[in-house]
Amino acid sequence: MKRNENHLQHLNLPRQKIRAMTIIAACMMAVCIITATVLMHLINLVLQDQTQQYLGEISNQCRATIEKQIEGDLLTVQAASAFFDETLDEETIVSRLQAENNRNPFVRMAFVNRDYQATIVDLDGSIYLGQDVSDQPVVQHAMAGELSLSDIGSDRFSADDVVIYATPVTNNAQEIIGVMTASRKVDSFSAIIQQPLFGTHGLNLVVRQNGDIVLAVDDILQQKANFFEEIAFDGVTYQALQQAVQSGSSYTFSFTDDGQKYWGTLGPLSYNDWYLVSVVPASYINQGYRQMMFVFVATTLLLILVFTSLLLYTSHIRYASTQKIEHLAYYDDITGTYNTNKFMELAAEQLSRDKNYTLVLLDLHGFKFINASFGFAVGDRLLRGVASILARALGPDELYYHRFADQFGFLLHTQDMQEIRTRVTDIMDAVSAFELIPGESHPIHCYCGIKINQMFSDNLNVGLLQDRAAAALHQVKNLHGNHYAFYDHALLERAQYKNTVEQHMHAALQGHEFIAYLQPKYDLRTERIVSAEALVRWRKPDGSLVPPGNFIPIFEQNGFITQLDLYILEEVCRYQRAWLDAGLPIVPISVNQSRLLFYQEHYLETVHALVAKYALDPKYIILEITESLATNNADEITAVISGLHQMGFSLSMDDFGAGYSSLNLLRELAIDELKLDRDFLSDGAQDARSQVILHSIIDLARQLHITTVCEGIETRAQADQLRDLGCDIAQGYFFSRPIDAEAFAKLAYSGPE
Ligand code: C2E
Ligand code: MG
Ligand code: MG
């Protein structure tokens, strides 16, 4: 059988609790993560906004710088143009061009006449005459009177990328007589747009209205031809960009290129249809944001961790202290097993699921003696020993507990009588075999009370089950050795009845609820009343009469009989005194005396005082003692009996022949009357042998001058037969039942009506 783990020590948090706490922690984490995400999103938005603004500002500055440069260059060219008119010869033009060119950063300058014939000088000294530049739009625009700037293009004579400035040259009449041009290497623009933007992370580029890239310094972008078409803008951004370039306004946007997200801003330059685009990778902006978030999330997680640990710790402490309290409330200190409270709770649960159980209570014999002789440590060891025997003997679906002191209880998962017997006997044998002191033999005995659970009642009551097992236990309490008893209902009723009687007996005696009835005794020859026997009745407040058989045995057990007997004796004295006082002749009355009275210290004095109190002659009082008392025949008892006799009381031997009567008694005890038991009148009385014995006893008594009384005469035939056998007195229903004192007085003093 699997070992019964009856007293699990719950020292750690139970799974349920841990699950609940994990859920709480998870919820908290979820809340924190959601909060963090929302917060991150908000911060991101703010950061984006700021970045866009910053990007816009830097882009504007850059645009302004480019425009300033162009404007400056154009002014330079314009200023130089003032030195030219249509009157100059070629040589002068060349020398003036050279002089101007040396003063400015242009790589080349040219004067174009109305016929689009250009005189060109390079910074390196090369001179080109009569060059046709009619195909150049920038020259055409200038010829039309505009200050113009060309697109970036390859230089006419070198491979360098250049821009060409062109300004109209006018005479004094403000007529356009030609165009002055100046070429500048594009590097100067590159230097501007190359200025640091967000460190080295951002970049600028110049595009045309249609998206064609005019100027880019970034390697990747340089390879692209059209910014709008070669970048994967989403539809909305693309449209917005188009609108912005159409209306010549600025616009901020984002795009993804080559898996990388960028933020960009686009703003128009005042020359050509150029736009400056400034771009920064989103990752750069996110970088700070990510760092911030990392710190934020890490702090949050750390806080949650600390909080959860604290929560767990405090829960653990609280749980541990609850456990401790619970342990004190539900577990037995010595054995560590469940106590009655816990058992009741668990058993109720178990029995509500499955009724097929039997409760057994086990008690140890002589436990007090073990404690007293070997010390409490040994006693405790024995209790723990019993607990572990039960733990081994019981299955996982069975329970045991330490009820109190040396009493244990356990539930067996069976109702099969034979199985119960075997298992209970095995357990008791194991307890008996327990080695109280190693190496020494001190057999321990125990006893069990067994109650099988009600299979067909829904009225589940573990307390009742326990009470009934306890009642069964009580049955075998006084037997020696190992014994068990199954509960039976009559047994409990007796116990309950006894309990009620004991609760009420004192008050009943005080309240005169005990009444001495009198049963007349008749002379068999004259058939007249010669005496009577006082027989107690308990008259309940409701008027009902309880016969002595229902309470005398209980009083015999608890000793109360001595008080009752003396009370009845006094009642009888009171009756006799009353009759005497009424001038009536006195009738001797027998009073039953329990053998317990004879062990009382001042019994003789007490009865003496009683008759003295009522001024009665003791010879009219017959004290009935039982045969069993006489058979004990200890010296002290014999002394008391003869003491009573000497005082003048008559003594009667009651129920003679009911037990193992000894004729010796008649010799040894000074008795005056022999009451032959009713049994002589039963069927046996017909038996010839019984007749002979009865006859002999009566004969013997007569010779010893002992009066013979026959009890329980119910028929005329019995009366006649006993008279013929020589019996003196008869008592029985045939003559009269026990009646109250008033009725008796009527009967005795006025005769039957
Ligand atoms: P007991 O002293 O042998 O009393 C005789 C019993 O036989 C009485 O029972 C009586 O009612 C009954 N009896 C008398 N005639 C007949 C008959 O013809 N047929 C049958 N069947 N029974 C008859 P009761 O009154 O129930 O008393 C029973 C016993 O209780 C008494 O037996 C006596 O031992 C005890 N008892 C009664 N009163 C007292 C008392 O005050 N003190 C003590 N210590 N014991 C008492
Ligand atoms: Mg009697
Ligand atoms: Mg009797």
C-alpha cells in the first residue's frame, strides 16, 4: 500500500499562489510594456517633429548659402561686364577678360557678341577666339536680358563639371550688345552641399523640378539619375512631393531606399528649376531615441523585477506565517498529524465524494502509566510511533489524525466487515509490537471503536460518526488486551440515556422525584399483610413513572445509589412515623440496600441517626442485602452486617438462588429473612429436583429460625404450592403490585375493599 502522506508540510508557496502571482507579474509587465510602447511612440513623434524642423532649418541655411554664392558670382560677372562695349577690339577684350579672370574664382570667362561669337580666356592662359556659343541656353537667356545660370555640365574644353554664369552686356543706351559669361567649377557648390548635416549622417543634393539629380556628393545618389523616380516613394509622398515642386514650396517627407529609412526635406532654389533636397537616415534620429528607450525599458523591467520580487517575498512571508498559524490550528504538535479540526474538515470533503468509508478510533491502554513510569519523552515517542504505523497502514485516499491524549482516529476506505477486522487487527498488532524502550519488552495494548459510515443517508455528519465510534470505543475500554467493537445503535442509546439520567439525578433527589412505593408481603397461611418492601420509582415532572431497573444500575455504577438508598430509608421512616402518629399499628418494611453502602465509612452511624431522628425501633426496618454482597464476604462487610444486626435491624438476603448461592451464607451471616428468587417459580419449579431443593432450603431456614419469603408469586397455584412447601411469606402481583404509601396504608389498615 502506498504510504499515506497525511501531514504534508506546505513550506513553499503552493502552485496556485505562484500561478496567481505570475499572472499579476505578467499583467504588470504587459501594462508597463504597453505604457512604454505608447510613450516610445509619443517620444518618437516629438523627436521626428524636432528632427524635421531641424532638418528644414539646416536645409534652408544651405539653400541660402548656395543662393548667396550664385548671387555673388552673378554680381561679379555683372560688375566685370561694365568694362565691355561694342567698340572694343579683340585684343582689348582678351586682355580685359584675362585681367578680370585673374581677380575671381572662375576658371574661364568669355565675351559673346551679338552674333554669338565668343572670345574665351582660361585661367591657365588659353585663349579661344570666334567660338560659336549660339547653342547654349544660358547665353541665349542672357542675350534676352536675364542674369542666367546654366545647368551643371561638362566644360567645353576640359572634363570638369562646371556651371556657367551669363549676364547681358549693355552700352550706354542700355542696349544689349553682348553677353558676359563665367564658368565655375561645380566643386564650390559641392563644398556647400557637402557641409556637415547631422554630423556626417545627413546629405544634400540638388535636383531639378522633374527629379533629375543635378548635383550630389553621395556615392550612391551620384549613381542615380532621377531622385523622384529612382527612390521608392510611397504613393502619397510622391504626390505630395510633386505638388510641392509644382507650387515651388518646401516639403518634408520620408522614404526608404535600399532598406534604409530616410527623412528628407525639399525646398526650391531661386535659380533654374533647382531644388535642394536634404536627407538624413531615420536610424540616426532613432539612435538617440533607441538609447533613451533602452534605458527606459531596462529601468522599467528592473523596477518590475524588484517589485515582483518584493511581492513574492512579502507573499512568502505572509504565506509562511499563515501556514504557521494554520499548522497550529490544524496539526498536532507532538505527532505532526492532523488534529480533530482538520480531520473533520477533510473527512467531510472525502465522505461527500465517496461514502464507502469506516471510521476507527484507537486508544492506548495504560498511557498515563507509560508517561508516569518512563517519562513524557517516551510517551511522545509512542504517539509518534502510532502515527507512523497509521501512515504506513493507510492508503492515499485514507486519513488519520491524533484526536487527543492517547487517542487516534482513521478512515478506512472500505465497509467490508472482514477487511475492517483484518486491517484493524493488523494495526493493533503493529502498535503492540512497538518497541517502547529499545531492547526491552513492554507490550502495548490498545482498543478500537469502529463505526461504518451510513451508505444510504445523505445526512453527512462527521461529528456524529466520531461520537458513535467513540461510543463503540467506550464498550471495550475496560477489557484487557487488544479489542475492538463495532458501533451498534442500542449501545449509543444506552450511553445517551445514562448521560441524561446522570444529568438529572441530583435535581431529582432534591425535588423529591424519587418515590418509595410499597409492595405488601403476605403471610401465606393467614394471607394477611405482615410487612412490605419499599421499591423506588422515579416520578418525572410529567407524571410518568420510571421503574428502578432503568436507573438503579446507572446509580450503582456512579455511586449515587448510596444517596438514593438512604433517602428511601428515610422515606420509609417518615411513613412509619406518620402511621405511628396516626395511632396505627406499625408494619415492618424492607428497604433495599446497595452493597456500596457497606463500604461507606459512617454507614452504621448514619442509619442509626435516621431511626433515632424518627424515634423508631430498628426491628421494624428490614435491610435487604444482595447475595453478591454476601458472597464477597470480606471481614469488614461481615462486621458491618453484624453491627446492623446488633443495632436491632432485621436483615434479609435478597434474590437468594439467583446467583451461585452458598448455603454456608446462612451459617456465616446473621440474617433474619431469606428471599427466594423468582426463578424458583419459573418452569424449573415444576421440575421435581427444584422442588426438592426448594423444600430443603425452606426447611433449613426454618431450623435456623430464618423467615422465608417467596418473591414473584403471580398465581394461586404458586401461592398454594409454596405454602405447602412451608414457605412463610409471599410477595407478588398475585397479592398486590407495588403501590404508593397512601394506597398501601388503605390496604394494610382497612383490608381489601
Ligand atoms: P427486588 O428487591 O428483588 O424487588 C422485587 C422486584 O420484583 C420488584 O421490582 C417488584 O416489583 C418485582 N415483583 C414483585 N412481585 C412480582 C411478580 O409477581 N411478578 C414479577 N414479574 N415481578 C414482581 P422493581 O420494583 O422493578 O425493582 C427491581 C429491583 O430494583 C429490586 O429487586 C431491587 O433490587 C432494586 N430496587 C428497587 N428499589 C430499590 C431501592 O430503593 N434501592 C436499591 N438499592 N435497590 C432497589
Ligand atoms: Mg428487594
Ligand atoms: Mg429480590
